[in-house]
Amino acid sequence: MEAVLAHLRGAIERGDYAIGDKLPSEAELCRTLEVSRPVLREALRALQTMGLTVSKTGRGTFVVATTVEDPTFGDYAASDLLEVRRHVEIPVAGYAALRRTPENLDHLSHLLDRMERETDTTAWVAMDTLFHLAVAEAAQNPVFRRVIEEIRDALARQSAFLNELGGRRERSNQEHRAIVEALIDGSEHDAVAAMSHHLDRVDTTLTDIVRPTRTDIPTEGRPEA
């Protein structure tokens, strides 16, 4: 999927497809790129998340931008989402370290163990959002949990995007483990630092994905593996 995405994104950024142009049909792209329809559709969804295209039911996929500015996850732009997460989840982690109950710690530890064993991305993403909800619950303030609930869909979409294109799962598990260990220790300082590091890595990975691609990607035929 990454190769297909790089091929299509490169074509758009080079101007092979201009703003307003319609991409070839899914059937045609599958034949040309020699990939399955599910793989192609994942790449097309990623293009739309990046803000390069829009999909119009019954009409096809159209180019709306030639450079990636700010990906959108559900109802929220990535930059807005991260800004709010920094202002909410970092202090929440500190409160959670001070207020967590044994039940909170058991739940988080069990959830993290399952995440570290999980190999299916879809299942892992679902647990990723549950993890952040569980940290908010450990802060013992229902307003914090309500805020995370509001952005839950966007978090899941962002998580799937970063895992598909940035290989974040293993590193994210390690960062989550550091957060849980800080909560077990009851260290507000360490919990804040661990959550800050986690969100910094999310930001860095997202930046690496959306910055301009190479211009030497082939413009014809199947993308290189």
C-alpha cells in the first residue's frame, strides 16, 4: 500500500494530475499498478486523509490539492487535534499518577499486555483509543474522559494512519508502557514526561509522512516494491 500511495502522491505532486482532475477508475489503477482493490482503496483513503483528493460517490476520486498541508482525521485537522491533546492528555497523565486506583492500574496493565500481543492493526487501533480513555478515567475527572470521548474517532483514524504509513505500533507500545510504569510509581513528573514524549513522537511521525515525497518515483507502470 505504501508503494501505491507513494506512486499516486508523487504523480499528484509533480502535476501529472492537476487540481480538478479525476484519477483513473479503481479498475484501471488496479490493472496498471498490478495491485488488489483493497490495497488500492487503502492508498486512496490515505490520499484523502492527506487532503490531496476527495471521493465523490458515483463519480470517482478528484484532485483538490497538489501539496499536503494538514491531514484531517474525521472532523478534525491533525494540527488542531495534536494541540488539544497536548493541553489535555499531558496534564491528565499527571493527575492520573496522583489519583489512580488499583482498579485503574489493573485495567491499564491488562489492556497494555493485550496491545503488546496484538498483531491485527484494526484491533490494536481500537485498544489504542481505549488506552487513552483509561488514562483519562484514572484522573478521576469525568470531564477529561468526555473530552477524550469527543475526539475518540479522530484518535482512531490518526492511529490507523500512523500505523499504516509510519510503522508506529511497536514504538507506541513502548511509549504506552512508560506511561503505565509512571502511573504505577505514582510519579506525576514521570507521567507528564512520558505522555509528552508519546505525543512528540506522534508529531514527528506525522511530519515525516506528510512532508514532500521524492520526485524520482516512476510515473508509468507498477510502483517499485
